[in-house]
Amino acid sequence: MFFTYHDGMEKRSDNVKPQAPRLLPNSSLNRALSVLGDGWVFRVLRHAFLGVSRFDEFHLVDGINRRTLSKVLKQLLEEGIFYAKPYQYKPLRQEYKLTEKGLALLPTMLMLRTWYSRWGDPARVTAHNAFNMRHRGCGQLFQPRMVCLHCNGEVSITKVRYEVVSATQAADAIRPARRRWSGDAGDAAEPEDGMARLLYSITDRWSHLILGAIFIGQHSYTAIRQELVIASGILAHRLALLHERGFVSKRRTRPNVVRYTYHLTPMARDVFPITLSLMQWSREWLSQARTLPIVEYHVPCGQRLVAAVVCSECGVGLEAHDLQREPIDTPNSALV
């Protein structure tokens, strides 16, 4: 995979040097994760797409504590991803529904499901999670696929290249990111369930950005820290979790030297469609002021990439209202 600059300079991702323009802190990915990059947010969103809408339903179905749930719902309302609809006035009680901006996250949620179907632990699938999906458009049970709309070819981590439109623009864009980001190095907010913790690892802002830094070629602790401008405590904590959970492998730089380089495992490389769907959502729905002018190209066809999540059976793009959830052991119910 290559990053290319319009000034004619071409760099392999595994040779990116620490002094190169910082891609991730000023990327559309970081804009999305600054809004959504809390693992609890994605869990609430998942259940919203499955039809959950009331406070107590979110609380009971996911075991999220009421204080955290209140914070997440407030955030999603403020960001325009949910809207509140009263269903009782004395006392006032509200349902939380997905807005158009929220429904636009469907590709991300489908790619999360696809990722977990490959890498999750089947023994941890509960009755609430055990369902098939039917596409009302063609009437078939299906699996979501991410494809290039130009050639209908698969989109994966090895089939996309990136181009920075202007090295000068890139240098200008990175200036505000020199401050250090704040954050909590602890994991007290993480869910206790093993399945949820695995998903939390790829929906947590810091963890996802660290995977992104390794993806663009920043393999050492120092290079990752310089790319992300991240506090050492947060970086050490997240790297340890990513290694423990199988997303990252470690290699000694030299025998008998306690220094490592970090590399993505196949499980982490399969996170890429989730990353790309977040970037596309960010560009459509969030301000891109001061973000790097980066575009993607689909390597097999050479066209500027426009990716879409489609039905595996008929190839049509997926909309929330066209999907039917079919629990394996219970009667059919709608996805949203």
C-alpha cells in the first residue's frame, strides 16, 4: 500500500518516518472517533438499530449502568444522531430514535457485525445476538459486503491506496495538532462481558487510532506516539490491551533488547472496512475543517474509491428499512 503526495513524492507505508505529516490526528477518521469513539456509544447504537428506543430497555438489554447510559444518550442527542420523542408526559418519558445522520451509520454497524461473525467467540452469542438478516429487496438471507461502486470489486486493506492532495496543504493542516490530547489511561468504563470487550477494542477512539498508526507504517512505540501526539500512559495501556486481545503482535527489535515493533494481526486488518465506513460517514456528516485532504483509490480498477455496503445476494446497497432481522429461535422482527 502507498501514500502518494501530489508533489511527486511517493512513500511506502512501512517506511513512513516520524517527521512526516501526521495523518491521523487531522483525519476524517479522527473526526468520526471524536464523536463516536467510546465503546458504549457503539453498543447503544447497535441496539437502536435493533429497535430498542427506551431508557430502561437500553439499560436492561446491555447491562450498561444508568449514569453511563444517560451520558451516552445525551451525547447522541447533542450530535444529532438521536432525537427524543415523548411517549409519556406525566412524568415525562422519551424514546430515543435514530435521525437521518444516525441511520447513515448503518454501513459501520453492518461491518462491525461482519467482523464479529468472523472473529468473535460463537460460544458467547446470546439469544439477543443470534439472528440472520434478510434483504427485503431480493427476499434472500444475506451477508453485507463492502464493494467499490466503480467495479463492484471487494474493498479490503490491501486493495486501497491513499493520496494526500497537497503536501503544502498537509503541512498547514497539522499545525493545530501539536498540542497533546487528553484522555483516561484506565479501563474502568469497559464492559465486563468478553464479547463486548473485544468489540470495545475496535470502537474505542484511542485503540482504533493506534491500529491506524500501525497500518500507515508507524511500528515502534516512539513512532506511534509521535504520530498520534498521545500521552505515554494511554499508549502503553492501549497497546497492552490490543496485544492481549489478539489485534497486535510484538516483535523484538534485537535479541536481548526489550524493545518491540508492533504489527497488525489478520483480525486487526479485517477492521479496515469499519475504518473506511467511519471515514465516509465523517466526510458526509461532520465538519472537515482542518482535516488533511486525503482521497482513496481502489487499486484493482484504479478509480477514486466510492465504497458501499451491499447485499451479498443481489448487490444492491443496503438501507435500514430494507432489512429484516430473523432471530434463529424466535419469530421474525424488523431490524429497525
